[in-house]
Amino acid sequence: LGGLRAERSLKALERSDVAFLVTEPGVFGGDERRLAAMLAEKHTPFAVVVNKIDQGEAPDDFEKTVRAACGNTPPMVRVSARRGLGLDRLKEALVGLAPEDWFEEPRLLGDLLRAGDLALLVVPIDLGAPKGRLILPQVQAIRDILDSDAKAMVVKERELRDAFDRLSRKPSLVVCDSQVVLKTAGDTPAGVPMTTFSILMARFKGDLIKLARGAAAIEGLRPGDRVLIAEACTHHPLADDIGRVKIPRWLRQYAGGAIEAEVRAGSDYPDDLSPYALVIHCGACVVNRKAMLSRMYRAERQDVAITNYGLAISFLQGVLPRALEPFPAARAAFDTARGTYRQTPPQTAAMQGGV
């Protein structure tokens, strides 16, 4: 039971934005060193908190020992939890370590709009749509548009062309569900920026440039390759589920043969990603950004390409360059990576997966 508790505690590090490594004067052994190395590997900022300072001082060389073990970077804070000593310094350390989005929330799409702009959202109502409500990314998009003093117009995919005909001015941005990206791209006039909710989530919850670069790895897939389909939640799959049915089918069609697609949902994300030629992750709407970045770092350390549903679907539908137009840096990263895969012989292209 103790081992299981320790394992669950270590898994919590993957979604932790900040960590305190708590020890006591003179104690920094193998366990503390392993935890420090694990935090550094996961890119998690941390402070070393020396508790129980009311019970005695540490040896003179203790701080030097800790800093040598931790790469000389984390702050060290001395406290006494029992007597309340040093807690102000602990709070200051937390503020110094905290990521920017603790204080200023990243924008889903508000930074792409100016006050008074119109954003046109394309929302299909099909079997996959929840009854009586919108899905979370759609709700977040509408709220962010309103917070930006812009306007939101919501239509179904078959109403998009009529909406353009009725508008007296073009919208500043069109955002669609990934499953209707091909039709949306066809119905949206040239010069009107468009993207998908899932691509917005790739930027909001992860690193869009790396995920766009990872989408280019689809170019190198060959029959027989293994692809991991990773979902952050454990929803009940439908008959034509996007992750279990549609994406694997499109991958087989693109690669021209069998692709072994393995689905992992919830916290069941493999430690060893080396068997996979590619990881395709969901939009990660139910987890925080750190959890998604941790999954990306794991793939990056193992030289395995990773992308997300929206980027992969737009690629497989042939419209990813169009859907990345609002994000020039991500578009450039994708174009460069795709050119590399196109120049790589088939027998090595499937092995090339770095992000």
C-alpha cells in the first residue's frame, strides 16, 4: 500500500506547477536527490524547504551540499512549521517560482481579436455533441471573445456560407470543430483567418510550435507503425468515436496500410513511449497546462513526435497550413519539419520522431 501511495504522489508531480522539497537541517540524502532530479527532469520549478530550524542548525556546508545536488538553482528557505518561523519567506519563494499564468491567465483566442471584432464559430450538432450544451472549448471561446469586447456569432457548418452572405463585413476570425475543418476551409473566403478549437487548445494547454512540428511526423508514417492515441479524460466512447475510430481510419488511409493505433485514456499515459512512431493527444481540456506539457516533455525526451487531435485531423484533411495561418511561427515550424520528412527515405522517415 505504501508503494502505491508513493507512486500516486510521484504521478501528481506531472500536473504540479510548483513544488516544495521539504527536508530538515543536515538531511539531504538519496531520496531528496532523486526527487530533485525528477523535478528538474519534469521542468518543475521548486524550492528546498528546510523545516525544524527551531530544533537546531544545519552543518556549515549543508547549503553547499544541497546546491551541488540541485544544480545550484532552487531557492532554499528555512522554516519552522511548528513555530511559524520563515513562512513569509516561503510565500515569497512561491510567488517567485509561480508560472506567469498564475497571475495572468493565457488567452484562448482573445489575443487574436481587437475590441469590436467579430469571431465566427462553427459548431456542428451531431451524435458526438452533448445534449443541451456546448463542449468546454466552445464555451471558453465564447467567454474569451466577450472578455475581449468582441462579438461572437455561432453557426452550424451547413449555415456558414449563408452567414458570410448575410454579413456586411468579414469576420476577423473563423473557428470550427476539427471534424468540419475541410468544409469550413472551403466555405471561408481567402483572407479571412481560420483555425479550429482544438488548435486553439494546443496553444492554450501545450506548446503549439512543438505540436505543429509533431504533426509533420504523419508524413513519415508507414504501414505497420504504432501510434498512441492519448486522451486526458475517460469519456464513454461513441460508435464513431473520433480517437478510437475516425483518426485511426484516416491514418490508415494516409499511410496506405495498417497502422496500429493504441488508445490510452485518463492517467494511463505510458512511461515508455519508444514503441510509438507518433503520439496524438486530445485537446486536454480537462487537465491543466502543466499536465499537458509534462506529457509533451516525456515524448520529447524519448525522441517521439507528439501532436494533438486538431492538428492531426487538419493535416489528414489537407488543410493544416490554412488552419495555422493565424499562428505564423507554428506554420513555419510545421513547414520546415514536413520538408524534412519529405526528404527522408521511407525506411528512416518512420523512425524520425523528435519534436
